[in-house]
Amino acid sequence: MITINGKQYPFKAGQTVLEAATAAGVYIPTLCSHPHLTAFGACRLCLVQIDNVRGLPTACTIPLTDGMNIRTESEDIQRLRREIMLLMLSEHPYSCLVCKDKDLCVKYNSCTTKAGKITGCNLCSWKEGCEVRKVVDYLKIDEITYPIHYHDYPLKREEPFIDRDYNLCVLCGRCVRVCEDIRGIGAIAFLNRGHKTRVGTAFDMSNVEAGCVFCGACLDECPTAALTGRATKWLAKTEKRTKTTCNFCGVGCAMVVEGRRSTVMRAQADLEGPANKGQACVLGRFCIPSFFNAIGRLRYPLVRKDGVLTPVQWEEALKAAADGLKAHDPGDVRIIISPQVTNETAYLLSRMSREVLPGSIMELDSAFDTVALRSSRELLGNAGSSGSLVAINNAGTILIVGADLHLDHSVLRVRINAAHKRGAKVIWLGPMPQGEDRLVDYHYPGTDYLDKLAGLLRKMAHDAHNFEGSNEFLESLVGFKDSKESTELAKLIRGKSLCILLGKGVLMDQPEAVFTAAYNLLVLTRSPRGLILLLESNSQGISDVSGLPTAALESPPAAKAYYVTSGNAYVPKEADFLVLQDIFESPLMERADVVLPGTGMPEDAGTITSLEGRVQALDPIALAPGMSKQDWLIVAKLAIQMGGAGFAYDTAGQVTEEMFKATKVKSLGLIAKDSYAFKLHTMEQPQRTAHSSPTNKNVHGHRGADIVYKVDDLRRLYKYWGVVE
Amino acid sequence: MKHAHQNQCLDRTERNCSEDTAKKLSTIFLKYRKDKDDLLSILQDIQDEFGYLSEEAIHLLSKEIRISENEIYGVATFYAIFRFEKPAEHRITVCMGTACYVNGADKILDEAEQKLGIKTGQTTEDGKISIGHVFCNGCCGHAPVVVVDNEVSGGWTPTKLDKTIDKLKEGSP
């Protein structure tokens, strides 16, 4: 037990005074501490008095011991805190902080004034979240006795996404620490010293040049408005705030999203998110509002009349779609599911395919995900990753194969970075983005993944005898060559727990054989939970609820009627009927006979499943634009129109409930994975035919649109990186 | 991967770094472990070798010890001893102490500024000459005093400085 201000509280071993006080609901002012960062003791505001401890220690750095008697407020402490705050404020635009009409101003002058340069709180866009204001209120500072030392640094507004006004910076160092310690980027650092100290980059180059990946972690840490998100900072006050899940990639980051009517206002990583733990990436942090609010959203159902797509009522559109699909033999109908739709939509689509259009073929619109899920089902018995993301944290060696962690799944870098700091070795096979060399210990740039992995298996072959299937496995290895690289790799991998991240780069080689090789490696290193497939948005969930992808067909018969949920899907020109359900206008609309406007992630209800098999809920924050409807509802109505029974639902929740009963997805949270037969598989010889990937035409395809071309700042960033023209 | 952006990327790592510089740097790196703790000593060695810390040097160092350039630059700017611009070949320092000032040091400084077309504290574009001023060299009896490349001498006039600058420009001190 410890005593804080005379009251007794329990505590956990390893907690600091500040953590215990916060848990007990006792406020201790602080600017430089944050739950996810290691203690720093820079701002000196959390001074406390502890019996038998000399002086006034900082609460954030003192670990608790039993029986500590702590006082968080006394005349002495408050005087010191006030003095510290005054010194800090002498460099900060403080006029509004000490204004006698401050309270009235907050009450009656709530409109944000849209000024570029902030000279007081009334011009600040971050008034409500500002931590400096909170501390000033707590310390009751009403006069500043020190002379003004305003730095007058120029505003930095030329970089993508983030506006920087270092005149507001209080040098708490949270941005610097999160960038270096948690993200492992180090794009900013403290420069100079004393009064001239500031946060900046080497030789004052731009942040893009300095290696910034614009994950926005610094922005979420900033206690002031020194760093602000340009696209959203002047939007009106938000009406609603909710927790939902990002579906731009398969990591499954929990996000806190704010909205007002049909506009998404802001998205921030959820500190308690199980997959992302308070971190996001450039897509999740900055692109959710910009993308879903972008122009080109589909608002009305459209039906082609005399060759022209014409806005119509829902009934008419659904009838046209149903009639068109029914007019064909079900065997000629192809349903293409976009990886971005919810589990509910996929579940209803698969029911529709089975019950209303028996014999129709469903496809998942992602080349890599189709191969990855199919191969993993053959090898593991379970379609999907063999373990959860914890495998990355626990691994002794992390092998990244054919991924690009700057563009996709970049939140996983946080876990890789933590493992790397702990001593895990990171090996990267395939092309590597600039700036990863601090994270990666060994880099082998070639895209001959199969040769490298097979060579590696050969080197480790004498570990194979203990496993089932070793004879066939060893025989099948004979045709592969050794190389210098595989000897090196074998040294690094042998004897440690392994985690393999497989990205869509393996499509350049023989993907199925690469999967077999990766799986065999995990068997040899006895790391059953180490396979992480870098899947797109909700491919895992779609596979779980609909059984996709089905077994590979030699030559899939061409269909005549198509029902697709993504404008990126491949539909042959010969198709004579096309129903397109999408959220953005896309080139495929030119050929569509019926267009049904669906909803995106911030407007959707339901669940999605991340690449580790974690089922998470979507909570709609914005109204669907125009007449558009949530995708599951469109599918249900279309099924009813086509004569399907049992498709009448009122809410997405009812579909979710039914889905939990009928499929292997049973509840929210991580799906338990069966342990699989631990045996070696024979390796196929490389055939050297380049695998084409027809759906790989976009950088960040999201339904029918490409995020890069909807968000200008992202395009600017990718232009610098050389990803887009 | 269709967009292997590393292939087309504006490659920041390919900063113009001459082979000579890289060679000198690698000799310095050999003396140390690849460790954060050696950072200051390495920076000092680099400055001793090149006279300043260049962008290329910091970049190569960051690759070597796997600390971000920004952090290295941050550490270096903390200390007053490190310079980040190439020092001029020759340095003219005019004393502006009281004795020198009343003996016309301001005219001498004016002459230098006008002749070289730069201000005090700057370096000529070709990197040859920089001018600066101090407030007393401790030899006021020789006023006005000018220090040319660490050589202190007195009795200067604008004309004398003019000729000296000409000589420095030609290359002979």
C-alpha cells in the first residue's frame, strides 16, 4: 500500500508514482510524460514530496516502493511548479492564457479563428486538447512576470499533412521520443542547446528528406498545437466520437474517429488498440477523412438507360440488377468480392451465391491474398496467418519477404522495431524502401525468393530428420542450388524462434512454392506460430465467413454476368451484364449496367477481421452520402429481390449474430487457431514463369478508387518516394 | 511488387561523396566500435580531418553506427566546437577593441567588407577568405591590430589590408 495525499491506495510493482496517482485519480500536472513513452523527467512539473526522499523528485521517474507517503500538492511544490510553468510560458504565446476573460471567451467565442500564425489561444485550433492550458488552469497562473522571449520561428507549411509552428513548442520531447524510441525512425531531434534549443532535422532539410514517413505519431503526442494536421484542423466542431477499425490494410488498427453528419472529421489511433497500441500510419492517421470526404463518391443508384447511366430510386435499381442477374444461368454469374467489404457483406454474398444463385462462382479481388489464403489452407489447414502479431514480438529472427512496410502494414514496423531493440535480428529479402536500413540487420535485395529460401532449407536440411515427411522433403530439395547467401542466412536463422512476414512481392516469384518453403522453415525452426501473411483489408474475414478462396481452377470459365463490389476488379469486355457496387466513381462504371452506391469504413456497421484473425467492430461515425446504403443491406435487398428467403434484416447486428452462429467466426476478438500438423512438405521445382497480378494496378486500391489519387498530400509524399509519377 | 519505389526513388543516400572523403572516413570509423557511445569522439575526429562536419560525413556516419542523421546533427549542434560549414582557407580578423577602434579599425573592416563583397562573419563564394572581428587581442600597443591566419600584427591601414587581400587571393600568404 502507498499513501497519496493521506489516502491509501494499492499499487503494482514497477509502477511509477505518476502512474499510480493517475490510476488513483489524483491529478499531477505533467507535459513530458505519456503512457507509451519511457520516463524522461524533462518538464519538472510532476514534482512531488515523498517522506524520507531528499528534495522534490519527479513523479514520472520514481518507482514505487511499499509504504511510500506521497504528497502531490503543497505550497512549496505549487510555487516551484508555477515558476517552471512561467519560464516555459515566456517563450509561448500566452496572452490568452492569462486573460481575465478567458472563461467567457471559451464559453461564447468557441468558433476557431482560422489564422495561420497562432499568437494566442483564441487563434489556436487545438484549444480543447491543449495540455498547457490544462496545467495553467490547475496552477491558477494569472500573471506572467518574465519578459517575453518569443522565438518567431517561421511556420513550416510546405510539407505534406503536417503544419509545424515551433513557436508553440514547449520542448517536452514527446515527438522526438516517439519517433525514435517507438517508431524507430528518428526523423526529428533536439537541435542546439539552451534558449536556442528546438526540434528539427539535420541541416534543416525538409522532413520528407530527413526520413519522415508521416505516421503522425508526433502529432498525437504533441501537447500543444506546435504540430497540427493541416487537412482537418480548421474543420468545424465534431458532433460525435467513436471507436472503429481502420480497413486500409489488414493490420486492424483500432481508431478513434470523429465526425459530423456525413463528414469524417479526424481519425486518431486508439491508445488501447490491441493490434496497434496507439500507433497509426500515414493512411490511417491522415487519409481516412481526406479519402472518404473526397470528391467522386457515388450518391445515387444508377441504371443504364439508352446507354446512359441514369440516377433512379433504389427499388428500380435493385429490380434492374436482380432481373439482369436472374436472366443468366447461375453458372454464368461471377461474384467478385473486394477485400474492403465487411464480414457481414461477405457472409450475405456467399449466402446469396449458394442459395439464390447456386452454381455461381465467387472470387476474392486480390491476387496475393487469394494465393496466400489458399496456400495456407493447404499447408496449415487454416486459411490465414498461423499466429497472432505477438509472434513478431517474441521472435528471435524476423524474416521479411517481399514486403514494403513503408507503403502497406507500416504499423507492424513498430513491433518489429521493439523486437529489434530487444535483440531480434531483422532480415529483409527483396527490394527495401529507403530509410529501413536502421531497422534491418541483413538485406538481400534480389527477388528470387524461392531460390534463397530453398537454399536456406538445404543448409538446414540436417535438422529435418525429426519431422514427419522428411524423406520426401529432402529428396525434393535436391534440385535447388546453394548460394553464399543461404549459408549466411542459415547461420542467422538456426536455433532461434522465427517469424516470417510474407508480402505481395512474392507474386514476382513462384508464390505457392515460396509459401511451402516458408512453412518448412518454420517447421525446421520449431516456430509454429511464426507465419504472418500481409493480407489486404478484410481478406481474412471474407475467407473465414465465405470459404473463399476456393480451390484453384486450371482455366476458370468465363462468366457472362458479373456482380462486383470493387471498381478495380477485372471484368472482361465480353461480359454482357455488370452490376457494380462501389463507393467511388471508377473506370469500370463505363461498362456497368447497374451501379449501387455502397459505404466506406467510417459509414459502415459490422465487423472486419485483421490479418492475425482478430474480429473487430466497425461503428459508423458519418452518415452515408446521398442515397448510398451500407453494403450488407444492398446485398440483402438484392437477394430478396431475386427471391431469396431469410434475407430480411433490420440491423447489421442481426447479420453479425447469424454469422457468428453459422460460420467459424464466433465472436469479437482473436479467433483461436487450431494447432496444425507439424510436418514437412515437398518443394516444387521453380518453373520460371513470371506470375502476373491483374489486380495489382493500384498503389492503395480501396474498392474502385486509389487512395493515392484521392489524397493530394499522400500523392506528394509518394511522388518524392518515387512510387507514383 | 509493381512499385518497387526503391529502384526509382530519389536516392538520398547517393549524396555527392568523393571517394577520397569516404576513404578518410572509413579510416576514422575503423578506430572505433560501431557504437553510440563513441559518437562524440568520432565527430571530433571527423572535424579534425576535414575542418568541419559535412552533410556527407554525417550521412555516412549515420549509416555506420545506425543512428539517424538528425540525432547525430542534434548532438553535434549541442556542442559549440562543431562547425557545419567549410572554413575559409584564409581568415582575416580585425580587432575592434577600444584602442584599435580609435585608430581606425572600423575603416579597415569596411575596406575588407567592400573589397570582398561580403559582411563580417561571412566567407567569399570561392571559399578562400572569411572576415571576422574580435574585441581585443591583448596587444593594444600595436593598434590597429589585424590577425591574418593566426598571425597577429599591428599598424594596419586600409591600403595595407587591400594589398594583403590581393596576395591572399593570388594564393601566397
